[in-house]
Amino acid sequence: MTPLSCYRLHITPLSPVHIGTGESYEPTNYVIEDGVLHEFDTGATLAAFSAQDRKELLGIANSDPNTEMIQTLQRFFHKRREALMAHAEHHVPVLPGVAALYARRIGQTANHEAGGKKVLNRLEIDRTGFNPVTRQPVLYGSSLKGAIRTALLDRVNEGQPARERKGLHEFQGRLFRYYDENARPRMALERDPMRLVQLADAHWCGEPGLPATQVHLAVNRKKAEVRDKQGNIRKSQAESKDLYQILECVSGGHYRAFSGQLNLQRLDGLGQRHANKLPAADLHFDAKRIAQACNRFYKSILVNEMRLMRERAYLDEDWAKAIQTLLKAAEERMDRGEVFLLRVGRHSGAESVTLNGVRNIKIMKGKGETPDYLDAAKTLWLAAQDKDQMSGLLPFGWLLIELHPLAAQAADWPQLQEICAPYLTKARAWREKLTELRARLADERAKAEARRREEEEQARRAAEAKAAAERAEAERQARLANMSENMRRIEAFKDECKARMEQLRGGKDRPHTVYHEKARRLAKDALEGEGWSAEEKRTAADAITEWLPKVVAVNMKDERKKLKLAILRGEA
């Protein structure tokens, strides 16, 4: 087998990192409260809400799917956020500006288009790459490898302009010698040297319990100050349109927060007969060469970007001092190829994904104007706490990667730990807050589940009682159907008295009122009417004896005589 050189990667994020997945936190699947995003799934609504809430939610969901419906749905969830928080499956710290923006805009209309059409506030939060089982962030191997590829291409190219006009494959293929326009086929991808470089996804292995991500705003700022004819500073197009993005990011400053693996395939002993199917011998990159190429390419970008941000007063100076200390502490290791810088993810900047001497960045202008193509972007996308923030900003995407042979035990790096300490202190404070929050929410969830179980038990008992009442009524109706007219009249008298007794709640009517009169009329008709059998008369007497004193304040000894109940029974 072809041997491998294997390395463990210890990765420390230096600034917020967002590697997109196409997934997002939707405003109907999260709420923000007290600086924390609480994510829940749709099943939580069944557990968190009362029967009345679920009925109201169903009504909203069944309405016309328009802007008003979505606004109503957002407000519905936000109003019940306390109940939903208790059933959240994931909690993410949120910067103050994001929380304030959410509070102002949840369930509101952002603005109106021409013609009066409402435009809904977009409160989707783009998620960074994550492990769906652990819900912890992931740095995808493809992202790391893509950034390494850029640095290696730049090293091979040495700042020369591209002569190709047909696209990236021809240009990269020439540099890495897997494309030959005179050959058939022109593309021989098996000769791409990056096929020998294998990078696994890097998984979160930071200090247990620390929140791995935080929700930031991405804001756009001009690199150079531009003023209009009146002397006012011109904003970028994104600023003038109030465009920003809400991104979940891996937090910077977490010491060795990710662990990955780099495998380099060696081609020792394959011989010349395979040469036409293998990458060029001088492009078999070893770990040291990879690290040094990345440092050569990315370090200058980091230094230049920090300088520019400081000149424009955008830069978070505490962060800048920490990075400068780190670069000095890591200088020897970087020179030896043991440590390297990398930039990955969204808003890494056009300079970080294009080669020196080759950049041809499209710069959009006003509507209807022809775009410019320059060797540098005119704006920066920066991580912010507030959409109007102009200072204390951070760049996106910076990583510090340590290379260690896979079989060797990596020693700690005290200097790096010390540089990360202030950021870890903040993360530990968040951990304490989230621990207390989870405990409180667990208690509230237990209480909510107890209430739900009681509600379900009450509903079950009510259903059983209703079913029993329906059965009893069906049986009563069956009995009535088989009764004579006189017996049905007696049953009606008993039902009326029973209903009246329930209304009186322990009280009684005065004598000579409605129900007293009903008893007299029944006794008289049973005694004097035609067609009454002896059994029917006896049943009428028993019904009057039982029910009359329950609803009317009478002396039954006198009533028996007056109503001649003994005669009805055949006793006199």
C-alpha cells in the first residue's frame, strides 16, 4: 500500500468563523430572550402549549399564507416564548445588538414596496456547519482544503498574471500541471497534487460545557473614506440600503477548540511507469511546505487587513493586541512549518480566495452602471454587535492550526493558552449563565409536563364521562321507547325535578310554586285519568314521594293525604 504521513490538527479559532450549510434558524423555530437564542422543533409546540394554544395555532396555520399570517405566527410564538424556552433543544448566546434587533422587529413589517406591498423583516439566522448529533460546530475538511489549495496555488504562481481567459480550471491546471491544452484529454485530474492531500472534518473538542458559537451581525464597511461633493462621507451600497446579515459563528479565542486530521499520501516506490498518471514530483507537498505556503499567503493578508481596519478606526484593539502577541509568540513555529494561519468561511474577503497578481474582483456600481474589475475589494464584511457599529469590529474566518504527528502526544502551548484566556473567561461566564438557565428551564418544563399530563387526564375523564352519559342517555331513550305514555310522563316528571334540584344547589322552592303544581297535576291525572294501570299509579306515587320533598319545602305527611298517594298505591 502507498504509505501516508498523518498529522493531528489542533485548531484555535482567532475570530468569528461562519461556514455556511444552507440551513438557518427560522423565526418560527426560535425565540430570543435575555441574550440567548432558544431553538425548538415543531414537536415542542405540542408539549409546550395548552389545548387552547394549539387550537389558536392551528387557526393561524390554516389562514392564507401571506405576510400577515407569518407576522401573526411570529407574534404568537414570541408571546409564548417562556413556554417554548422550557422545551428548547439548543441554546446559543446572542450579542446585544442582535437581541435588540430581534425584539424590535419580531412580527413587524420592515417596509413597503412600491404599490404598498408589505416586506417582512427577515429574521432568519444562518447556521454555521454543525454535527446534527452533538449539535456542536464542525469545520468541514473541504473548506480547510480549499483554503490550503489557494495558498499553494499562490506559492506556485509567484504573483504572475494569468494568461488564461477560459476559467479557473485552465489556470489552476497549468499551475498544478494537470491541464494541457495540447493533449487529449486536456484535463488529467489524477495529476492534481491536491488529490494527495486529505483533510477530515474538524470536530469541536473545546472545554466541556462552553458555548461553541455565538450569533453576530455581519456589516459592510468601506475600506477607504469617500466623500460626496458636499463633503459627506459616502456609505457603501450595503450600508445605504441598510443591508446586514445575521450569522451564527464559531467564537474566537477558544484554545484548541477543534481537532482534525491531515493525511498526505506518499508515492514512494511507484516508479516511472506511472509517472504520466501522477502529480508532478516537485508538487508532492509535505506538511512543512503546506504550512509555510499558508503562512506566506495568509499572514500578509491578516497584517494588511488589521492595518487597514486600524486606519479606519474599525478594529477591536484588544483583539488586535492579542493577535500581534500571538504572531510574535508563534513566529518560530510558523517558520518551522509547525503552525500555520488559515482563513475559511463566509466573508473571508476576496483577497483570501484569489491569488496575488491574478485578482480581478468585480466591483458593482450604481444601477445601470458598468462594474469595475480591480485587484482589491472596496469594502469589508466585519463581525459586529450592532448593525450601526463603526468601531470594535472583527474580521471573519481566521484560524490558527497546529500540526502534530498523529502518533505523538501534543504538548500544551502555554503562550497560546494565555492569549486565549480572556476569551475563555467570557465563555465560562456564559457557561454558568446557561447552566443556571437550563436548570430553571428544566424545572419549568417538568411543571409544564405535569400540567399537560393533568390536562390530558382531565380530558380523558371528561371524555369517559361524556361517553358514559351518552350511553346512559341511549339506554334511557331505549327504555322510554318501550314505555307507555303514562310511564313516559312519570319519567319526564322525575327528570324535571332532578334538573331543578341541581339548579337549586341544596335550596328548595316555596310551596304552591311550579314544581309543587306539577306533582299535584300528576297525582290528580293518575288518580282520575282513564287508562292508568295499577302499576303506573303506584310508580307515579313513588316518584312524587321521592322527588317532591327534594325540590319543594313541603310536609310530606300532609302531602300524602292531600295528593291521596295511599290510594294511588292501592293501600286504601
